[in-house]
Amino acid sequence: MTIPDPLQEIANDVVGQSKKRRAKVRTLLGWFGYSRRREHVVKQISEALESVRLRTEPDIQDEFLDNQVYFVRLAGGDHDSEDKVDELETDPPKTELTEEIEEYEPPEEIAAPVTLSIIDNPTFRGSHFAYAPKAVVSVLPDDTISQATMTMLLKDIDQIPVMRGSRRGELEEHCSSKRIQRASRACY
């Protein structure tokens, strides 16, 4: 496996000289000739990092593209890792670097700790959103209008499907709050 020159320099600094280094995720992807994180890209970069006894903190697949990741020495291992770093072959960078690699500066302390779980992993996933796929709320054709209305109010929804079976049933109709209002006006 070939290691890009900038990553080789960082490995020499972090593993060999105990310096702390960081770079943007976008820059790290550029060293390997990529602009997007796909599964095979993350795997290739992770393998290259492991081969020079490094990892990123936070993980490159969890951080935003324009955020910094810190290069950290892998825990454990033998003391010959410095020799291994020097023996690795390098190839010229595939893209010209427009951004310098900065020295690591520890982040300032936060006055009050943030307890939101999304801060721990800033990657947006479907399960983070309030309207992520959940169990389907439905009513049966035999249910009354008041039962359907109460279910819609409790679940804070405007429409509800009327299903023929409770599990994997077929859609028979849908009931909406507007239909219920029109029907109630017609009755009075």
C-alpha cells in the first residue's frame, strides 16, 4: 500500500517525534485523490493510517468534511514502529495541496458541558430526526371516528391509514382531520 507524502510526514511527526498534528477531513480525502467518503474510501484511508500506526480522532467517517481531525498514535504495538514508518514506500500526492497542515492546539474548555447525544456523533443519520421511520400508526375499518380522532391527536398526526389487518394489512382508505371536520359539519 502506498502512503501519500503528507500522511507520511504526519506519521513521522506523531509516531517518531511525538508531535501533535491535524488536518481537515476534505484535505485528508484529497491526499488519496477523493472528494467524497464512500465505504471503500474510508476503508483505504483507515488501512493506510493503521499501516503508519495512526488513527484519527474523531473518526474520519463521523466528522464533517470541513472539520479538523487529529492524528493520534495507535495504542500498544512494538517500539519498531518508527522503523516501519521510514520503510513504507510513498507516492507523490495526486492533488496539489492548497492547505497547510497545522500544528495541534488543544480545544479550549467549554464552560458548561453539553449533554446532547447528537454532539457526540455529529453525523446526521435518519434515526436522529423526529420523523424517522417508526411503527406505522393505523386504525381498523371497524374503529369509530372518535377512536381515529383520538389516535391522531395522541400521535400528533393529520392523517391516519385505515388498514384491513393490524399487521401488514392492505390499505383500505385514509382518514384525515379535514375529512372528519367536513363530516362533522354535515351532521350539524
